[in-house]
Amino acid sequence: MDILGATLRVCVDDLETAVPFYERLAGGTAHRFERGGVQVAAVGCFLLMSGPKAQLEVLRKVAATIAVTDVDEVHQVLSDLGARIVAGPVATPAGRNLIAMHPDGAVYEYVDRRQ
């Protein structure tokens, strides 16, 4: 299983106000998309999210997004190590993902770039 990097998840009240700050900080342009009523902007190592309070409460429980080469392999490794798969794997705008709770209670999203 190869971990390629991690993305910090940031819930913001106003995406339009937050994006310019993070674009300047990260030195890049935000890639925007919407998922389930939540507006998302990916810029550098940051994943900014804004939307309904109830949905953001759920998203705040996920500590980080971890990029991997193959979500199916991660699924097997995590299961073997005693993690609980909470959701997925499913297709998303950024690739396939799954959400897992590690034995210590930490929750992470794992995503690959498969189409």
C-alpha cells in the first residue's frame, strides 16, 4: 500500500472569502466541485468545504484525506489491521474513496485517482 500524501480538511463558513487566502497561501488555483450539497475547493494540500451545518458536522469528524494508489488495496490492509470501514469504496469527483475508523478511533478518508 502506497500513501502518496495527505490533504488537510478545513470547514469554512464562506468559501468565497476563504478561497483567495488559501490560493495565495498554497500558490495555486482552487479546483472547485460540489458533492451532496457541500461546496468544495481543493487548493494545494487544503480541501476547503462549506455547506449545511449538519453535513459539515459529519465532515469535521474526518481528520484528513490520504491519497493512495489503490483504494481496494487500502480496504484490504485496513481490514486486516482491525480498522472499521465506515463507507465505500465509492466514486467521487476526485477519484474513488473510502472512509475508515482506525482502531484508535481516528477517522480518515482514503482516495485514489482511478476514473
